[in-house]
Amino acid sequence: MVIFSWTFVALLLGSSSWAEEEAFAQSEDTTRELSVGELLERANRERVPDFDEPALIGGDIAVKGDRNADPCTTTGCLWLKYSDGKAYIPYYIANHYTDRERSIIERGLQSFSTVSCIHFRPYQTGDHEWISIESRNGCYSYVGRQGGGQTVSLDRSGCLYHSTVQHELLHALGFNHEQTRSDRDNHIRVHWDNIMDGMDYNFYIIDTLNQGTPYDYNSVMQYERYAFSKNNRPTMEPIPNPNVAFGQATQMSQNDIARLNRLYNCCEC
């Protein structure tokens, strides 16, 4: 009877443990379905930066000085290409990530080499410019090549998804958000009255690197309908059809890939 009792208890504990793991897995699966904009907003909502971290605009774009200046259109920001036509960009991944977390980051890095001439490679002694991927406070990146080691923050608490990795790397390669494009007003109506106080600048139009591609509601760089809303009402609405779905990307779109290839003059043969 004692043996039976202990066996029964063990089964109960095992069943409980399995149920908890299953519930966690279901929660994770639901989270993965969120758009990149929703993931970024959630991860950065309560962000309290350390003294050595940059200010952010647009939710996740790190800036050093003038928040309205885009270095990619004022001084140039592209990573250098080699004689074989490819851009080999060194990266360093901080050692505080687990193996599983590191694999998510590496998958995002590798996804670029399959669709473009951008090849991320591990940092080597002597590299003068590289991307340092670290778990800082929130998800963020500078726009374009900054020189030296530049931080791409992928916080372990909410930034480790394929879409967020691609999103931040596209910032590092020179791209801003889709909703700040110079032709935005032809495709998106901004409801300024619904935007959080002091957050208007996140919707200011800038001279972005569109590379002749059409406005893309499905871009991984497009935020969702309620981004920075103060009253649960839409801050953005597609025009002329307000019912068009947008801001729901979970990975790079074909337009994202096309403009990346055009910006870096990748061979499309």
C-alpha cells in the first residue's frame, strides 16, 4: 500500500508538472503570434534605461543626438562591401544568453544571407566595426553603421523572437520604420489625438531609404494600428480603405528584402 501511495503521488506530481509545462508552451505559442510592433511595444513599455544606454525614438531606435536627423540620409550609413559583392558584418553575442536564446538570434542573423548579399559573421580580433548583441533594457538598435562596436539590444525578457531580431537588424542595416516614410500620408492617416502625450515625434515623416519600393503594410518595419495609443483607439488607419490589415508581420516581407537588396546593390541574378 505504501508503494502504491508513493507511486500515485509521483504520478500526480508528474501530471502537474506536465500541465504547467504545457500551459507555458501554449502561452509561448500565443506570444509568438503577436506582430513585431506589438512585441516591441510590450518589451519597451516599462523600459528604464541604464545611465550608459541611449534615448529611443520610434519605440526602438537608438539616437545619440538630434532625434530628427537620420544619419543614413545625411552622412551615409551603409556597411562596407567586399570585392565579391557581399557585405560581411561582424557580430558578437554576449555570453549571458542561453543556448536556446542564442539559436534564435543566430537564426535571425543567418536569415539575411539566404535572401541578400548581407552576411553576418562572428567577430574576430582586429575588426574595427561590429554589432554587439546584448540583453540591455528593451529592444533597440541604432540606424545604420555607426563605427566601432554598436549595440543591438535584445532583452531576454521580451525581445527574443525571429521578427524582433530581423527588425532590429534592419535598423542596424540602415532602415527606419515604414510609418515614417516620406509617402506615408498617401497610405496611412495618423490620428494625432489618440497618441500618447509627448510621443508625437514617433510619427514624424523623415527622408527614409525606400529604394523605389511601394508602401508596404506587411513590412516587418510597420507598426500596428494602436501603436503608442493613449486611449485604446487607433493611432494609424490605412487609406483609402480603413479595413486593410497592416502591421501584423512576423518576418521580413518581400518588399523588405527587395529594398535591402537595392540599398546594398546585391546581385539579383
